[in-house]
Amino acid sequence: MSSSISYEGWKLFEEKINDRCIAEKVIGQDGDTCRVVLEPHQHISYEGYWPHRPRVRPRILLTGSCIYSDCWRLQFDAHTPGETPPRPFILGLPHDRKRIITYLTRKRRAISHVDVPLRTCAYQELLLSWQVSCVAEMPDIEKLLYHLPVSIYHTFIHEIESVLEEKLPVLHELLDEYGEMLKKKCLAAFQDIGVSVEFCDPHEGANGAILDLHAADQAPYLNALNLDNVMGIEDLAQLTISATVAKDTGITIPCRVGVLALPHPLSRCDGQRCCRKRLPIDSLLSRKSD
């Protein structure tokens, strides 16, 4: 097989002679490989179904969008004045959030500023456009569940607040405003094709405990396991969620899968092709009152 192309943790093997692409990723601890056969698509790079196209027409659709694109970035000061500061840390990446906590607790670095987006990013725009085109092809949809995990992203801010022993109310407000902006875009886009949207934001377990990121991501699929004729519509990068739920429960919710662009459109969130605002840390802080 030819050399692979990286796509947010997946390996893509383009087979030009067969006019298709094979996507592979190891899922779980036992080394099982999830494999998806994809074909070229008119509006995105590739599209396909996992594990196969549903034999029965779907009545309920699951889809969603990430809130924190690569446009949400936190920058630390340089360790010593005059030195080059570390690269910005992306708030949406788990390993970057761990490094943020390490820089605050062990290295005692000061935060310089946080970059926040003023508009939805290229990734979210392309994802929504493709989602709408998929839904438009499916008549008689009874329910469209759209996962916008705003609440779980607030917990990321809480983690930083806990270490700083400071509140970041402006950052919470900006997150809520951004979530509302995404909701309005989704509502308008699906309204144009005559489909209503039901937003979901699961973030609490049965005992009221706050879910971690992985549990919150899986919750929409876990909540739909007892429903009939359900299908997901997912960027390939997010198929890991449905595949993991299927592996853990033995119940598979099929997904229509897309490779949105090569490279992944998150790479366009570089500050030059997206619109961001830079906020000094002092403008975000509010000291806790006793």
C-alpha cells in the first residue's frame, strides 16, 4: 500500500487507480484497526460510510461540531525577558491543556494573553456546509440531534481558574457568545432545507458528576443506543467516538463519514486566514471575593 497521509490521528491511503481512499486507525487497547472505505466527493475530499451504508433509511441523525478550534490559544511569557516564548497552547487539545497546567504549577510561568476567535473558523464552516448537504439528501428525517459541547469547554476554563486561584469571567462569556453564534449559524443553515435542529450538550452523569471530555463526547451516541434507525454524520476525525462506543457496547450506530479537506481544515486556523482577538491576561482576570 502507498505511503499514508495523516488526518487528525487517522492514516489515509489514497488508491488513485481504484479512485478511492482507505482510512485506518487503531481503536482501543487491543490493537484492532478501524477501517473505512472512502470515495472522492464533489464538495469535500472524500466521503463514505462506516461500517457500511445503513440498509434502512435513517430517521434520527446525530452530528455536531467542536467549539474550540485552533483559534483559541493561550500564550505564556518567555521564561527570561528577551528569550523566545513557548509556542501558543491550543485550548481544544488535551495534551496542550495538560502542558498549560504544568507551566502554571511546576514552571510557574505567567500567562501573557489569550487569543479568541471573532468568527466561526474554516473548519466549522466547511463541516456545517457538508452536514447540511448530507441531511438535505435524506427525506423524512424525524430528528436531527446536534452536539455542541459548550458546557464541557467551560470545565477547561475552570481547570485553569483552579490553578490560578482567579476567575476568568470574560473567557466564560466569550465561550457562551461563541456557542450562541454557532447555534444561530446551524439553525439558519438547516432551516434553509426545512429541517429543525435539537441541540444537545450532555455534561453530567447519572449521579450529577461532571463528565470528562471522552465521556461527554460519547454521551450522544450512548443515549441513542436504544433508538431505531439512527445514523451519525461525522468528520472522520470524530469517527473514533462512534467506533469506541460500538467496541465497548457491542451496538453499532453507523456513520456517514467525511474527509473535509487535505490537510485537515483546522490547519487553516493560523491567525492569517481566521479572525482572532488578542486579550491580555489582565483583561480576563477577576479576583475571587472571600
